[in-house]
Amino acid sequence: MCGIVGYIGNRSAQDVLLGGLKRLEYRGYDSSGISVINSDNSKISTQKSPGKIAVLEGLLKKKPLGGNLGIAHSRWATHGAPNHINAHPHADCKKEISIVHNGIIENYESLKTGLIKEGHHFLSQTDTEVIVHLIEKFYKNGASLEEAVRKSLRLLAGSFAIGVISSREPDKLIGARLGSPLIIGVGKDENFLASDVPAVLGSTKEVIFLEENEMVVLSKDSVRISSLSGKKVSRNPAHISWDIAQAQKQGYKHFMLKEINEQPKIIENLLKMRIKGEKVIFDEQKIPEEKLKEIKNIFIVACGTAYHAGMVGKYIIESICSIPVSVDVSSEFRYRNPLLDKNTLVIAVSQSGETADTLAGIKEAKKYGARVLSICNVLGSSLTRESDGVIYTHAGPEMGVASTKAYTAQLMAFYFLAFYLAELKGVLPREKIAQELAELKKIPHQQKDILKDQAAIAILARRHSHLGSFLYLGRHVNFPSALEGALKLKEISYIPAEGYAAGEMKHGPIALIDEYRAVVCICPQSHVYEKMISNLQEIRARRGKIIAIASLGDKKIKEQVKEIIYIPLCSEIFSPLLVVLPLQLIAYHIAVKRGCDVDQPRNLAKSVTVE
Ligand code: AGP
């Protein structure tokens, strides 16, 4: 939920840390701060501020912090309001230690009470501050900073990724993680800590992913990893193929628009990566094939957009490989004692791989002996480490808070998985699979055709940007598309929007239809097309403003609707991959027209790592 960065080297820590923070702003941005050990007097200097990182940058321009060792933080508040005093970094009583933290310390109240009794003085309402006072408590009688940190972390319940520095040991940067991501950037005579890869890509592509319960002690020229219990760990850096440009906007006005337009390329890459000859292959998936053959039922668990991908996944898997599938939002799944056993496959879908409810859901699933396969976009994320098998979506860094390319990459993972299982279980002949894969290979080109018309879609969207609410209607495999379209609009434009199964219209939503509301109807050619046409007639009769998404060449729909966005004709089961592009663009252009902060919508963060 927050972004942390650490630096030790020969350059200005302030400049490196600010650059890193900016690339992590999507993880949380309601306040930020930085601590640097001053190379002249070895004192810790700290600057922090509520608001976006640009505010902190302005303060540092006026009063720069000199030094080559430091830590920094961009926050999404969980304990304590997003204000100056609660912004990280936090310090001990004597201001000799400084810490940044991403996660939640669940037992912080009891720890804080004990520390106050021992004379410690707290300034903030945050859970984080207890950690730095614990370190202060243990950092005496000759104990090293490392030993004091180790002892402190053992007392914590909850999750943390931390960066710690001390003016008493101004040649060390310490990091540790449990339940929140932390990576090490390995440079030449400099090293980095960060919550995520984009923060370090401007300086190095050599990255080590810290695992759960691990700590690292960094100097300018050494990386020493150990378990929290002190056992030495050796791990080589992974080479990251992304360059920093991928994590920047590349000329688009917003990350979201860039990422919408990246989708054809990502799907092209996935098709090349996953299809060899006429077979689907997964290199990183580790669940043995004989175990997958025993699967009798599947549970899909996810949140938000990933949940909508899971809903499409249900239609895909049930129709292609005839395995029964249930879909749950993670926050429900984890508390409802699901009926799982060793023949159940739980598929966790998550772009970030750090969503707290989804992580908790799969921990619950493993208690029942279910195998867990995650569909995830972030290499080395917590979810991937908790899973028995992983299908990476390889969508590259998704910087916009509203998920777009990760969603279509998740859908692709379900298509590939369905054909893979169908082949494994022998439920589809090879020729049929080859035929379907040939259809799937048309999708990138078909998406490009839709994107060629995005200027027209923008004009249509802007024409409706004044409306006070939207209803999205879809059927069968595009019912989840309706939910996703509504989520996209509401989360970036703040317009109330609701997705509904079109067949449910008469059971309530029809009461909403009038000339002040737009109704987005998803009606590509399909076995339920005629049913959608009936819905259109019912909406027209009540003067609803209809925007239809229909298949190229559809003449009939013109009799019903004036505002139509056409998508290329494709197999019905693949249509969510095309339908979603107009839905994303409608949301984007309405939000821009309304002057909303498209990439960082209010109250939201890219990864919800708390319940
Ligand atoms: C999607 O646009 C939202 N930002 C949000 O619903 C998101 O999909 C959800 O929080 C799940 O995130 P995850 O995929 O990283 O687990």
C-alpha cells in the first residue's frame, strides 16, 4: 500500500530517493518523506509532508539534505490521518534511528503501551513508530543495529517491509520483509532497497527479491541477506528486462491511456510465449501435470478487476474444459469456510500479488489441502511465493491505479489455462484446440482496429460526460464485462455506475431508466444477441440514452440505437478481450473531461495490501 526506497552509495541520496519515490507513487500518495544521514556531521536530517511527492520535492529544493545514505517513503494511510506527523520516516527518541515501513503491525497498541511505560515518547498515531522505538530499546550495550532490528522484528505481528538507517552506523542500510514486498537493487559501488522494481530501474537492472522473513544489510559494495533468525542466505540477482521507459508514460497523457494502448502488443507477446506449435505451454507453472489431471473443481478468488477476470474465467474454463468453477471475491472466500479438498484447484488472480484479502484467501485454501495456482503480474510478489504454481501475465508494470492491460492479460491466462487443461484431460481434440488458438491469434490485430477508432470513442464519451449515472448491461461471458466497465468508470470519474446482467433488468434496474442516465449495452454477435436487442427496445421505450457495443456489420442494431461502437466479429468466447477496450476508453475520456486524476484517483491505491 505504501512505497519505500533506500539508497547507499556515492551519489546524492536525496536525488536517487526522490526519483525512486516518483516511480512508486502509484502505491500510495497521500504523504511522503525522506531521511538522509548527513555526510558532514553524521546526523539524520528528515523532511516530510502531506500531499503528493511533488510537495516534498518542493521543500527539498528549498532546503536540500546532503548525504549518500538515506530512506524515503510515499504513504497510503492505514493508521493515523495522512498528515505531516504521521508521514514516514519515523525516528526514535534520540533521533539516531530512522525507519520507513510498508504494512500493518497488528499488535502495535500493546507494544506502544509497554514502550511508553519504559519512557519512550511517541509523536504519531502510526503503527510504524513502535518499530523504531523497539529498535532503540535493543540498540544498546554494544548491540549492533542489525541485532537490534532482528530482535525488534521478532516481536511484531502483522506485515512489514522496512528500511532502517542510524547515525551511529552511517555505513549501513538495513531492509527486512514479512508480508509486504521488498527488493534489492544491486549497483556498482551503490545499492538500493525498494517496494517494487520501477524505483531502481533508472540505476540498475540487477534485482534481488527478498523472500518472506528475510533481512538484508547493505553497504555501498556489499549485500548480506539472512533469515530473520540469522541464517545466511545467498541469492543471485535477477536481470529485469523492463527498461525505465516501460514504467514511464511514453508520450501518453496518462499511464492509463498508455496501458490501454499496450494491450495488443502484450497479447501478441503472450501468444508467442505460450503457444508452441499447436500446444499451450507454461514454463513457470509448477503444479505437476498428473496433479492437474486429478482436479475435479476450481475456485477462482480475486478482488476488483481481477475478480471480473475470474468471472470471465469461469465461462472460459467451463465451456472449454468442462470443469465446474466457482468464483468468489477474496474477502468473502476467506471467511466462509469454502468446501475445498485435495482435488480442488484454487486460482488466485492478482495484478500486484500483494492484495491482502487474496493472500489470506489462498492461505485459507491451503489449510484444506487445495492446490493454489496464481495468475499474477508481479515477479516475485508475495502471492507467487505462497502459490504451488504461477502463471505470470507479463503485462509489464501497470502504473495506472485503474487496471486495464493486466485485466486482458489475466483473461489471456484463463484462455491459455483452459486449452492447456482441455489438452491435458483430453476433453478437446487437438484440431479443435488448434482451431481455437488460431482464432485467439487474431485478437491483437482486432484490438488494434478498435484502437484506431479511439478518437471517435473519445468524442462519444465526452458527449455523455455530464450525466449523473451510468448503467452497464451484458449477458453470459460479457456480464463480467458490464461489471468491469462500470468499475472503470466509477473509480476514475467518480460517477455512480452499476454493472448488471441484462436479463436482470426487469427485476429492478429498469426503474432507473430515464433520459438522464446512459445505458451501455454490450451486444456483440452471440447466442444471446436477440435477448440483448429486446433489452435495447425496453430501454428505448423509457427514453434511456443507449451506447451500444456491437459487432462490425451488424445492421439490425442501427434500427434501435444511434450511438454504436463497433468491434470486429470474433468467437463469442473471446469477445471480452475486444469489448473491454471501448469500456476502458469511455471511462478514461469521461474522467479526463471531468478533470479527474486518472492515474491516481482519490481514495484508491494500486495495491490494497490491508484488509
Ligand atoms: C481495478 O481497476 C482496481 N484498481 C482494483 O479493483 C483492483 O483490481 C483490485 O484492488 C485487485 O488488485 P490486484 O489485482 O492487485 O489484486
